[in-house]
Amino acid sequence: MEDVKMEYTRSFNPLAIAYDNAIRVIGRKGRLYKLDRIDRSQWDTVIPYDGRTILIQGLPRNAQYADIEHIVSDYDHDSSSLNVFLRAGEGNEPVKMATVLFRSRTQAMNVFIAKNGTYCLNNRISIHVLQ
């Protein structure tokens, strides 16, 4: 996973993916895929999440930083990295989301396993690990 970098839209839907090692791996597996080689400078502007950042979706509009901090408080994370924002959802109704950076991929995956599908202020949340 160290050689994978993903680019997301503003709504955090996957837009593009880059593999440094892809051609060698695909050649070894014997599968055919269409790969376009691009200049590495195009990927330098993409934020590297590296599997250490989670995206929390489904937060209620009245959720505060303390509520989100409560969700991840048992795990080793960078509290200064907590980013809460609104994005347009279905019917252009705003949806509240948050991203949190963890110190390791293991911690991010532990939060995903333990907290995905739990509740924040009576709203069911979903958690995704961003690559």
C-alpha cells in the first residue's frame, strides 16, 4: 500500500488512483488493464492519506468537535488534524463530515472496525479509511 495514492472528489468519492509498482505487478499476474502513464508532478498536489486518515460520514448537523473527539478518543490520533466540514448531499442538502489523522494505519483500521456503524447524537455514522 505504500505505492498507492488515491485522489478524491470534494465529496470523497474516489476519482483516480496511482500505482508506482502497478505495471510490474500486473505483468506478473497476467491480467490486461489500461494504464496511462502520467507525469509524477500531477500527483504531488494530491493529499496523501496513506491509510492513516478516516472519513466520518453521517454526522448530525449539530455535532461539535467534542462529539467527534469522543468517537476517536480511545485511539492514538492527532487531535489537531480533526477537520469538520459540510458537503452537498442528496438534493443539495448539506451533509456534515469529518476527517481525522491517526499516527498509524493500524489505529485508523481499529477505529474503522470498532466504530463503523455506531452512533453520534442518535445518528448512525459510517467510517471509511482513506488511501
